[in-house]
Amino acid sequence: MKKQTLPCYEVFTRTDDTEKVHCTTFEKEKARRSYHLHRALGHNPGLRVDGQELTIAEADELMKKRGA
């Protein structure tokens, strides 16, 4: 049986000339909390999953709490 690998989530913000990574984790819930925290602070965070940057709509959908 092949081992499953966990996806790596990165929550980051980008300004004119710099990019700051706020959270790098394998836990989706931790990434979700960080993503929503920075959204609430008005930082417009981005999200990468395994190095692939997601669009805002994709990130919002992925980080949406299930059942909400």
C-alpha cells in the first residue's frame, strides 16, 4: 500500500516588494485559522498548497469551514 503524503499549506501576504509567510503547516485547521485571522485584520492573505498558489476564490473555498 502506498503511503499518503500530507499537503503543505502556506498562508502569506504580499506587498509591493516583499512577501511574508505567516504560517507553514501540514494541518488544514491551523492554516484555516491563520488565513481567517489575516483576512479579519485586512491583510488580504494568499494561500499555497504544496507550493502551488491558489486564487482568492479557490483559497476562500478551501478554507471555508465545513457545515457553515
